[in-house]
Amino acid sequence: MKTIYIVRHGESEGNIGNVRQSPESNLTQVGIEQSKNIARFFDNIKIDHFISSPFNRAKQTADIIKDFIKVDYIEKDFLRERRRPSEQIGKIKKSPESLESVRMYQEAFVRGEKYKDGEDFNELMGRVKESFDYLDRLDTENILVVTHGTFLRAFLSFIVLGGLVTPNSCFSFIKNIKVMNGTVSVFVVKDASWKVTSLCLK
């Protein structure tokens, strides 16, 4: 049996700001404290394998955990957050232009279509499947993953629905499940069967 601990990075400047964040967004002081709390959670758990998204907010979370548990992590691009259309990055979240772009992107995602340079359903699920295959192949007992909210919910949809995910069902998970910053979701794998044993929801 192996246990996979999937962490959503600590609160970032983009999470609480009024501007759509980029990969360079950093942790807030609250996010730093959340990451320290996560690190303490693993005080009595021996981590055998540690991977993280390459985005700043995820790496900063992973760095804090790494300094506490004394285990180096590997950056994996398949763990990055869903790529928004570049026209949304750095824009005021509630501006009419931004809201219209988000609406059009969401509608295209549900239809399984691409909107400009945003990541569509097939691209996102391709990374989800890549991460699943990677984790499934690992022959280690305790695995620690640091990633992002939308990617984690897409991953959850893949596990809960047994891989039979549609654009609409994936979007339902993304829209209706809120995984808090600085929380740990626990997945147990036994005899090739994946089970969600603990999920922190908001």
C-alpha cells in the first residue's frame, strides 16, 4: 500500500489580489505560515518521494516543507496550474473584459474546445493522466506532491470517476469543489485501487 499526500500550495498574492496571477506569483505571509503548518504535519511521516509544480507559489511551499522534513523535491511540469488565456493574466479579475474572457473560456472548456491560448480539457486531462501514471508507477510508500487548486480538482475528478471524465464533469469538479490553500488531500493506493481517504474542503 502507498499513500499519496497532495498539497495545495499556501495562499499566494494572486489568490487574494484583484489581478489574475501568473506563474511568478509569490506566497503571502499567511501562505508562508500555512506552509510551515503543512511541514509540521509531516513531522512523523517518512516521505520517500517528493515532487512539486514549477510555479513560484508551489516551489516556495515545497521549499518550506523541504527545509523541515529534509527531503529534496523534483519539479514536474505536469503539476503546474491550468493555463489561462494570456489575455487574462495581469488583468483586473472583475473588469468586464476579464469576466467576458473567463465566461468564453469556461464555455469552450465545457464543450471540449480550445479558447485562444488557454489550456483546453484534453490538454489538462493529458497532464492529469501523466501525473496519475507517474504516481501509479512509483514503488514507494509515502509520496508528497505540491500542486494547485484547479489541477488538484481535475485530478480528483479523474480518480472519483475512474478515468471516465468528460469536459462537463471535469468542469463541475473545478467549479463546485473548493480545496483550500495550505491543505493536504490524502489518497491511498492498494492493489491498483485508488481511494480518497481525506480531503480538506471549503
